Amino acid sequence: MWEASNNEVIDGVVGKLQFDFFISSAVGHGSTSLNSFDAALFVAGFGNFNLVKVSSILPRNSCKVDNVELHPGTLLHTAYAAFTSEGQGDIISACLAVGIPQSPEDHIGVIMEAGGLGELSLRRDAAKAMVVEAMALRGIPLDEIVTEGVEAQVQDCTTVFAGIGLMPRPRKDESKSG
């Protein structure tokens, strides 16, 4: 069991946890809404994990990574936008926006999601506006907004998905056996 000493900052669960994150988006098709959602998760790289949905906060000192190094079946903390439709020919989209603070060592960031009918540009604009508002609410200076999204024309049952996976980074003192 981890315990935080009096001089440690409680960040994340306990202690000085730091997180890696990855963002991805995809389109899935299936015979049912659940199958199309599962297909979108699989194509986006989230499909072999047990997703735990979290609120939209990016922990301090988080680092973006390109791939996931977790065993299949592992719990993965996520925030995501997804939208499923069977409206043949409709345009649907999902977008995720991540607000990166100017001082990530001192401040959290925010994650905002938008999904629904319409073009990706609508979802991207909405998600970015929500990031700006949320960072301003917290009084945190914004450095950049990273977005990830996808748009599709509905065929049969179609899901669009944009998500972020948050993974605790191993502590340096834990990587050594002793």
C-alpha cells in the first residue's frame, strides 16, 4: 500500500503519480450499435482494455505517448466522445480536445469531448471552446489545445469515437527490484 509522507503532494491517487496519455479516433461499423462501438474502440486502439470513464481532467506532468504498453484486459482510464447512428447517409463526428497548461508541472489540464450529427469542424470548434472556458474558470494559463477527431457518413450502423487513455507512469524507484 502506498502512503504519502507529510511533505509529498497528493496528486492522482496517492503520492507523486505521473501519467502518460494517448489520443486516438476511429470509425466502426457493425450489425448493432454495441458492435459498431466495439469496432470503433478496436480500430482506435482501445478495444482490448476495460475502460473506466473519468471526468475531464488531465493530471499534472502528463506526457503524450504514441502507443499503449498495457496488457489486454487492463483497466484503462478514459475520457471520450462517441456517437452512433443508423441514419443512412448522415454525417456524424466525434472530437476530443486536450487543454495543455503553460506550466504542466504546476497545473492540471482539461479534456473536453463533443460528438453528434454534423461535420467534424463543428465538434472541433465546440470542444476547443469548452477547453478555453474550463481553463479560464480554473485560472490556468493555456499553452495549446491538442485535438483528435473523426467524421463519417453513416452506412448500416456506424459509430465515431475520439478518446484519451490515461496510464500511470511507473515510478523510477518501482522499476528496480530490490
